[in-house]
Amino acid sequence: MEPVYTAVESTAKTLSLFQGLRMTRVGLDNIPTEGGAVLAVNHTGYLDFVQLALAVGAVDRKLRLMAKAELANNKVMAFLMRGCGVIPVDRTAGAGAYLAAVERLREGELVGVYPEATISRSFEIKELKSGAARGDRRPGADRARHRVGCSADRHQGAAETTWAASVSGDRRGRPADRAAGTGGGPHRNSAHGDGRDPAPGAGRIRPSGGRVLGAPATRRQCAHHWGGHRDGPPRSRGTAGPVTAARRRRGLGRQNGWVSPDRPSLVASDVDGTLIGEDERISARTRDAVASVVASGTPFVLATGRPPRWIHPVVEGLGYAPLAVCANGAVIYDSDSDRVLSAATLDVDTLTWLSEIALRVLPGAGLAAERVGVSAHDAATPQFVSSPGYQHAWLNPDNTEMSENEVVAAPAVKLLIRVPEMSSQAMVDALAPHIGRRADVTFSTDNGLIELSASGITKASGLALVAERLGVTASHIVAFGDMPNDIPMLNLAGRGVAVENAHPDAKAAADEVTATNWDDGVAKVLERWWS
């Protein structure tokens, strides 16, 4: 039962009747009664989604619309969006909402997308973005295409709008012809809107002005140059899209020890338990392997749960200052210039709600929050704050102690919850059912510490954002990791590699298992391409 969704749906029906709208819907039998589907909606007005949602309701299903995140700046809208399961889209950062939408599809939900990305005031179909086609184009799919047409006509006759939708979990859609009653049988759909199949580069998530998909959290883009380009390096080959263990590995092979004829275009590695040894140092062999990668012109990126202020020792060990995906994907940090490029935060209302649930479900838990400023050691921001009952999992904590209420009184990139007497997995099992989709829960150590990020924010979403900026597709990424917080990244990459000392779930998600972190497991894989 979803009381908010039901109330909004009933209100929409009542208002439609009050306005004298006469509904015409055809092709509703093409909407699947179960399983995921992408519904691509023509965008000619602010309420286009209403008729689509009502059409979906006519077959006893619910719509999960992708809508711009700034709508949630209004508290009433934020409440309605959460209650209706809306997927917020930060149009300045294209990857995270795409990942969230595909996860909804995997869960069997209907996802509504505006492929035109913005309103077409001329009532002509604008250039279509490819996210809907990519999100709905997974292997093993029935490639038949159908469409659903809906129109809403006033008795006086002016406004008419139609929608088209792909109608199975793995079908693609394009907008229908601009006429009431178009619909029914199979037809050609594509990301182009003219019947052609999506181009090889259909993985692109467009830059500003053309973004249709983005991170489902408030991601602050900092006014800083990415390698001399204010909006990042030139985008040439599209962006990384989510790839599951069942579907991935087209570009970099499957078998252990297999070498692709092409080098990866991007290398990403976790730090603790993966890149560095038990002495928390980078070995000479690993340093040399990374140096060969960088010398070839291939980007090497850190992807870690660490905050930016803990990146400097890794930079010193590598002798190279890479881009870093920090805080489990919430922060993109340029270690060379010591600048935070973007940050996705949990807002105060969400932090408060999460802390109340955590303290109820996990009695005696300690709370801490990771915040971020404009640089790694921004003195204007107390970056790690903890409650008096928080017992640190790491040596040499650099925290500021304050009350529980103060811990959650400012936006944070991570909320940390600590119960030393429990395993981290047991904490996740206890807490996750109460949180739902309002936050992502993971852990990087099994010593009674779990980490919560904004919904849809993982190492995969952060790496996808970096890949987008660098113009690299997911199938050309090789990624290394060892813990559950690495699993989304291992699933995203064209080749996911776990070290031998990895958590069993991380090994299960990976394409191969290399040697342990203390036996230069990362270096041994990189040396296949860079020797």
C-alpha cells in the first residue's frame, strides 16, 4: 500500500474530470502486467506525466517517473516525490539516476522517462536523448516493440498530447505520432526517433543542456576546471552505463588470465584491502604498474570509501595524483589540484530520519557524519563529526565530537553507524528493510560499521560520472575491489577483478579473482596490458 501515491492518483483523476478532459487511451494491453518497462513520454507541458500515470493505473500498476531533482527543493514536492517513488534527476551529473532507474527496472518497476529532456514548446518532437533506449536494452530481451497512445482533449478542443512507451522490461520506445489514437502493433523504435537503431555511441549521457539522467541526490558541481575544461574533458565516446554480472564483459573477456587485444580505456581501483598492502603502503611493483598505465595515456582513478583528506598518503605512494571517487561515490576529488569537483549529499531531513531509525533498530549505536568542503582539508568545514557514543573503527581518528542532533544538523556525504558488538552484515540486514530506497547502505569492513549515502550513490555512480567526463564506456573499464561497497563498481566495469582476500560477495560479483593485495594482485592484472 502506498498512501501518498494513491492519494495523488485519486486527486489527478478528480481534477481531470473537473477540467472536463475526455480521455482516449489505446494499446493499454501492451503495458506488461508484471516486470520492468521503460515508458518514454513526449514532453509538451508540465503535467504530461499525469496522463501516463493514469494510463498505467488503468492496468493496476504504478509509474516511477524520472523528474528533475530541483523540484525537491520545495518541501511539499519533496514529500510527494518520495511518497510516489519518483527518481530524482540532477541534470548536471548524468550517471547516478540512470543507475537508479535500471535498478528499478530490475525490481520489476515501470519507469517513466522524458527522452526529449526538456519541454518542446512547439509541440514538435525535439532531439531524443538515448538514456531510455539504453536503460531498456538489456541482453536476452524480446526485441518486439509496441506503443501506447493516450490523448486528453478538452470539450472545446485545444490541447492534445500523446505518449508512446516501450512495453516490456527489455523493449525500446520512441514517441508516438502526434495524433490521438495512434497505437497498437509493433513498429520501429530507436533512440533517434526515426526508426533507426541506436548508434554505437548510444551510451552517451549528454552534457549540460541535454542531460536526461543524473544522480538521484543533490550533487554540488564545484566551479573548478577538469583538466583545463570547466565542464570536464571533451566527451568523445559516451559514458559508462550500469552492467550486471549476467550481461557484462563484452570488451574485456571473461576467463581468468585472458588478455583483450585492446587495452582498457580506464583503470579504477579501490584502495584499502586492494591497492595497498597490510602495511598500508603501495608496493614498488604496484607503483610501477600504475606508472605504466599513466604513461600510456590511460586514466588511473581511485575509487574508495576514504574521504579526500585521506587520499594524500596514496598519492605519495603512487608518485601520481589521480582523480579519486571518494566516500563510496559521493565525492569526486582532484588530488592534483586539491579540489572537490562534486559532492552528493544526504540532506538534513533525511539524515535526521535515518538517525532516528538507526537508533531505534540498532540500540546503543554510535553516529558519525562525513562532510566535505572545497578541498581535502577545508578548515571552514568540520569534516568528520561524531556523537559521544561513537567508537571509532580506525586508528588515529580525526573527528570533532558533538551531540547526536548536531551530527545530523548539516548535509553530509556519508552517515556512519557503529555497533562494535555486531558484524557489519548483521547491521545491514537489520537496518536496510526500514530504509528502503531513501539511502544506499553498504560496508567496507565487517567490524560493526556501516555507511549510508544518498539514494543511488555508490562507487558505480561516482565512477560512471568520471567515465562520462573522460568519454569512456563501461565495457572499456577495468575495476578492482575487495568489499561489498565495491560490488556496484565491479558490476559496472567491463571487467571486474576481486583480490583473493576479498569478501565472498565481492568475489562472486567479479569476472576474475587475482592474487591478494599483499601479493600485488592489482599489478599482476595490469601487467597483462602494460608490461
